[in-house]
Amino acid sequence: MADPRIALERITKTYGGHQALADVSLQIAAGEFVALVGASGSGKTTLLKTINGLIKPDSGEVRIEGESVGDLTPHLLRRRIGYVFQEVGLFPHLTVAENIGITPKLLGWDKARRAVRAAELLDLVALPQEMGGRFPAALSGGQQQRVGVARALAAEPHIVLMDEPFGALDPLTRDSLGDDYRALHERLNLSTVMVTHDMTEALLLADRIVVVADGRLIADGTPQALAASTDPAVAALLAAPRRQAERLRARLGETA
Amino acid sequence: MSPQVEAAFARLPEYLAWHVLLSASALGLGLLISLPLAVAASRNRHIRWPVLAGASLIQTIPSLALLALFFPLLLVISAASEDLLGYGFSALGFLPALLALTLYSMLPIVRNGTTGILSVSPAIIQAAEGVGMTPRQRLLQVELPLAAPVIMAGVRTAAVWTIGAATLSTPVGQTSLGNYIFSGLQTENWVLVLFGCGASALLAMVTDQLLGLIEAGAAKRDIRRAAIGAAGILIGIIVALTPLISFGKPASYVVGAKNFSEQYILAEMMAERIEDLGGEARMKEDLGSAIAYRALASGELDVYVDYSGTLWANVLNREDNPGREAVLEELTTELAERDGVLVLGSLGFENAYALAMRQDRATALGIESLDDLARRSGGLTMGGDLEFFARPEWTAINEAYGFDFRARRSYQPTFMFRAVTSGDVDVISAFSSDGRIAADNLVTLADPRQALPPYDAVVLIAPDRVNDARLLAALRPLIGAISVEAMRDANYSVDRDVDKLRPVEAARSLSQTLGLD
Ligand SMILES: Nc1ncnc2c1ncn2[C@@H]1O[C@H](COP(=O)(O)OP(=O)(O)OP(=O)(O)O)[C@@H](O)[C@H]1O
Ligand SMILES: [Mg+2]
């Protein structure tokens, strides 16, 4: 069998006595869309950052397409992996288009090619072309988040890591952007890991849901498999969207 | 326009050019050193403290002292390099001024640079890593651009400081706008002092505004504004420097002068005589007393006038007093042997240290000599020029007479005379050829124990000029030609409050009086 795109083996990470990751192993194949869910502070961001080497694990090994991350030049590795930050982190001194084109620029793409690519991505994340010339400070929070997604995709990576990419979006934009991204994921055969707090979003978009609690992976499976889980913590996670759906039906039924 | 202001304007192109060249080079060099230091300090916690503390420490050294300290240091380095590499360099003038001002400019740039880089938010730093930047790309493309406004604010502060402190480079022999201030202070020409201060303040303000444009451009990402500021600075520097293309060419003779009127007048006189014989002469004025001799011995200066007693005590470190003739003879042989310096001869007058009091006060207290003064000193206050109390002459008379003054104060010579006439101090250290002694109704006190050495004004020639026929021919007629009365009058014509002459005018009139022209 071919190497998985992403392989984490027995990763641990400790911050001054607090175990952020405890013996985590995970394999993600080409074309897989994985949602990482779990309570705040459970270790999702830490896990995501060990994949592109922003965090060095205390022990264990991360392999990308069969190569150990420890052996790769960090900045070359990161140019191959798209990353959407939880804090967005757009460069305030660069325009939106320049922000989107930053990794292509580091890879030596010429100006014209970068401009074409930035225009494509603005379309993809449903922002008007005019915004390409603005500075990030002149964008709303949700617009900034979409630029963050566009920046991660700009250099046509095979692996995309997204830390709550759609958190600040209104439900409508969120839905359609999620669908558009899912389509892109399939067309390009990407491997995507997306952290989300929204269980419904995870259930609707992902092929596979991984549940993190206190630095451990407590569940890993398809949405259907998770729905059938008897683990109380997993059941509790799924209970919330179910309850919401029921209450919604009841309310809308009343007013109708 | 008054002739004084006109004369000041005439020298502006040269002074301004040097001032701009000096400040711009110091600031450029300071930036070149400070930015890497700031980057290193922001990267490494362990060197941050030493770097910032070091820069702050430099700032606590008075700028005048910092400038002066570079002269002996460079002299040592130059001597070492001459020994090792067979190549020495000038320890006077531009180099010490440049180095001192460079050090002086560093603190605001290092401090703002470090703060600016450190204040870039961690989320942005991580994003820079996340998109695949190398540490170098992160510095150049993210951290420095984001810190640029803060760094530019530091550069502005440094520029204003440097331009202001550059006026203090005059005493180490570097021409600057400070030449107006120092010679103005000396000759009590307040118009000149104001002119110098105003010119340097104006220069600082214009520079500050232009750098402000660059800062605002960096902050608002307005490239046009930053470009206007940068172009303004560049054009300003180029325009200011054009006079140096003609002024900068090395003059054939450098005539030195210490920082008082008599020295200016004598230097002007010597320069004019050199030029009359077809030489080119250039003045280096306002040299510190200790610096002047060493500058001559090392060939920085070609000629200047010093005083036998000063050389006796400070250069030969002698404390005895064998008498006027013997001192002169021994100086001539010793300086020639030791440093190859030629003592061409005495000008014919003495400018001795003497203690002076107001006539009425001396009569009232019954003081005629230093012996009388010593008896009364417990109730009196003594004023000295800035170096007097540190000089061997003071030690000598103090030991010989046993003074016990109630208080001692140091003054710039001009203010010292003010202080004695107004009664702030009772007795001052004066020079016997100073025109103000007679003009201010002061009397000099006799020295019955001969504690003060003689102070014949002597012409000194640099080692590599001792056989220069033109120079010797130009200066020989001055030997023995100037009486103390003539010198006193000339000095007073520059020092007095009304109808002041400029040193160059006083020199001409002195030459006329003495029939030397
Ligand atoms: N640099 C750090 N130093 C110390 N502790 C840290 C550091 N980074 C993370 N932690 C701790 O590690 C744990 C996991 O953090 P992580 O950011 O991975 O959580 P998360 O699952 O992404 O949470 P959230 O959903 O709130 O973003 C937390 O308890 C956090 O306090
Ligand atoms: Mg997180």
C-alpha cells in the first residue's frame, strides 16, 4: 500500500507539565477530509501545527508523503501545505492580493501568474475582485477569514490544514463556502484536516470525524459510525446537534 | 544686513556643508550598526540587556567629552597602525567627530528597532512561518516593514540629536556650524552665537520634517509620501555638499588656533602672511589646549602659537621655574629632540597667567601681591577659566602661597570677566595680554615667589615643515615683533562689547600698527 499523505505516530507534546498531546497516532490518506472536533483546550490546534512543523513534538514522528518532517527543511515543507490560522494572521502591510499571493511569491511564481491566481481565489471564496487592492484592516472579520482560506490554497497544495476557517461567517456564506470547498477538495484530490466547533458542519462536510479530548483521540470514524457510538463523551457531542434539530422542528412546526 | 551677519553668511556654505556631511555620515553609519544590533537584540534575550544598557551608557557621557575622548584614542590607534601597517591616519577633525556622533546616534535607533520588531504580534510571526518564509524572509518581508514606522521615529530622534551634537565637533578640529558658536562665545559676538544656534536648529527641524514624511509614509503605507521625504533628504544633502567640492581640497598649510581671541588673531595673521607668499592656508580653530600640541607633533597642524609655560608644564611635565630665558632655550632643544617640533621663536610678548582683581576691591582690602591675597583668601571667592584649577600652575601657586578660598568657581572666560566685575567672585585667573584687564579696571597681582612660569608666546612648526622655506619666510618677521601693549589692544578690539572687530580685521590692523604688512 502507498504511504498515507499524513501519518502521525505516537506524538506527545507537553507544556510545562500539561499534556497537550498524549500518544496521538493518526493516518490520513489522499483525498480524505477529516474534521477535528473537541472541547476548547483539548489540543486540536497543537495537533494541526505538528503536521506542518510549526510545533515540534516532544516524541513521536510525523511523516508527510512518506518523508519524516524532522528530515525536511521546514520552510520548504510549509510551502507545500496550506494552513488557515485560527487567528487568521493576515499581513497588515500587504494588500489582500499580495497576502493571497505570498506563498506563490516565495516559490518564485512571476507577477502575472500570481495576479491570475489571486483573482481565481477571490472568486472561489466569494469576495469581489475590487477587494484585492485593499489592506486587511479594511475588511470585515468574515471577509478576512475568507482571505485566510484563499491564502492557504494559493500555491495549489495537496494538503490543507484549516483551524476553524469559517467561524466568523454568517450561516449562508458558511454553507455555500463549505460546499464550494468540499467540491474543490474532491476535484483536486486534496487531503484536508479541518478543526471545527460546529458538529453539524463536521457531520455535513467530513468523510471522517476525529474527536479529541484532553490531548487524546477518543473517537475516529465516519459520521454514521460516530452516530452509532456508545462512548458517552462522543454521544454527548452528537446530542447537541440532534437536540438543536429537534427543537428547531418543534418551533418552526408551532409557528407554521 | 549688518556686516557681522554678512560675514556669517559668507562662511555658511562651508560650515553647513561640513555639518551636513558629518551628521549624515554619522547617522548613516549609526543606522548601519544599530539596525543589525536591534535585530540581534530582538532575537536573543541574552544580548538584549547588554546592548540596550551599552547604548544608554554612551548617552550618559556628555557629548563634548565623548568627542574629546576619541582624539587620544585615535592617536594611539593611528600610532599602532603606523607601526604595524606603516600607515597612520588623521586623529583630528572628521574621524573623531564621526565616530563619537555615530555612537551618540545609536541609542534611539537600537531601542526603537528592538521595540518595533518585538511588538510585531506573535500571530503574524507564526503566519509568516506558516506560509513558508525563511527566518531571513520573515525579517525582511514582515518584521522590518511592520516595525518601520517605529524605527523611523527612532531615526528622527537620532537625527535631531546628531545635528545638535555635531556643533560640538569644532573643538576637535572639525569645521561645523559650531564654529559660529565657539568663536562667537569667545569673542562675545552674540550675533554669531545666535546665528550658529539658529542655523543648526533650522537644519535639525527641516531634517526632522522630511524624515517625518518617510515615517508617515511607512505607517500609512503611502509610498509616494515616503518617496518625497527621501528625495528631499537626498537633494538636501547633495545641495549642501556642493561647496565641499571646492572647499574640500586639502590646503597646503593648516594653521591652528586654540579657543580664544588672541589665538584667532595670531592665526589669521599667520594665515594671511602665508597666503601673501603664494601659499594656501586653512584654519583649524577652537582646538583644546591639550589637543593642539599633539596635533602639531603628529602633523595635523602645520603651525600654531603656544605659550612657553604651558608647554613647559603640560608637554615636558616640569614643575621647576629656571627663569624666562632658560625655559625658552630648554623648550627649543627638548621639543626638537623629542618630537621634531621647531620652536621658531617668541613673538615678543608674554601671555602669562596672572590673578586679577577689581582695582577698588584690591585697594580696599590692601591686596597687591599673592602673599597679601593668601592672607585674605579665607573670605574670598576665586573664579578660574574652565581648565585653570586642573592646571599645574594652580597647584604651583597654591603650594607656594597656601590659599584657602571660601569657594572656587569655573567659568567660560567671557563669563569669568563678567563675574569679577559684577562682584560674584573676588579674584580671577587672567592672562596678562588680555585687553579686558585694563578695560574692566582690574589689577594683576604680583608673584614675589615666582611660582608662575613665564608664558612667552612662541611659534611652533610641525616636524615635516621645519625646512619649509616659504613657511619660515612668512613667519620669521613676526618673531620678536609684537609688544604686549599691541597684543592687548588687538585682543580688546575683538573682546569689547561695542565696535567689535572680527579676528581677521583685528589681525590686519595689528599688522598695520606693527608695520608688518
Ligand atoms: N505555547 C503554549 N504554552 C503553554 N501551554 C500551551 C501552549 N499552547 C497551547 N497550550 C495548552 O495546550 C492545550 C491545548 O491547546 P490547543 O491550542 O491545542 O487547544 P485547542 O483544542 O485548539 O483549543 P481551542 O478550541 O480553544 O482553540 C491547552 O490547554 C493550552 O492551554
Ligand atoms: Mg485552537
